[in-house]
Amino acid sequence: MQQARLAGPGGVVKLSVPVCSESRTVAEARIDVQQPWQKVHWQTIQSLYGRSPFFPYYADEIKELLMQPPGTLAAFNRELFSCLCRQMKYPVPDIEMIRLEGADIFNSIRQLARLETECGHPAYPQVFQSRTGFLPGLSVLDLLMNQGPAAAPYLQKLIAG
């Protein structure tokens, strides 16, 4: 299963994409169509980010992507990664060059930007920040929903060091 870490009113909320048990790697992993994960994921994203300043601008494309018939986890990762890059107007790298083995579905951009460490995450406003404080290490989806067009410059600043 692949996970995304999102901000919720009680702290971090994790979303997982279920895969068939016989899958050995992300490249081989087939998304489990027996579980209603797409609807659950969309409802969770809508609930957590529906009040975020940029949700109305990005929601339709993310929902459309989530509701597509599932195939392999690797294909889903590539489509989601490309979608998030496009929405941020962030240069889309050559997806085939990015190693997606074990990558969190919403966190591929974070890996590219070397944001996996626990320190050095400049705070940005988050929907539930008044309850939880700033939560570092979340999915790039959180950054996009809360920062909108400022998400790409945020990542570029982190990459530049």
C-alpha cells in the first residue's frame, strides 16, 4: 500500500491506495479494484481541504484523476505526479527517470526536492494550523491546496538550498 500524509483537525491523516497482495514491486503492483478507495480518498481530500484557499482551483482535475479506472500503482503515481506538477506550474521532469519504487503517491515531488528530512520545512499556512500547529512532512497536495501558485517557488527555494 502507498500512503499520502495530509493535514487533518487532529493531526496527520494517512491515505493508502490498496494493491493486490501478489504484487512485489510498485512497477508490478495492480491497484485493488475490490476496495472503494477512490470515493473514500476523494471524500477525505474534500473534507480536509474543501475550505483551503486553492481547493476550488485544483479540485476538479484531482477528482477526475482519482476516479479514473485503476491500473497499476506505477501508472497512477506517474499520472498523479504529472498532474500535481502541472497544477503548480512546476517543470515536469522526465517521469521515466524518477524511481517510483516505494514512493508515496502524493510525495514524489517531495523526494525530488529532497524534503524527506524532518528539519528545514519552512512553515506555510495550513487549514488546521490553529488546532495542530504547522505539520511538516506532508504531501505536496497539502502545499498545493494551501499555497496555490506559491507552491512551485516554495519547492524551488528548497531545492536551491
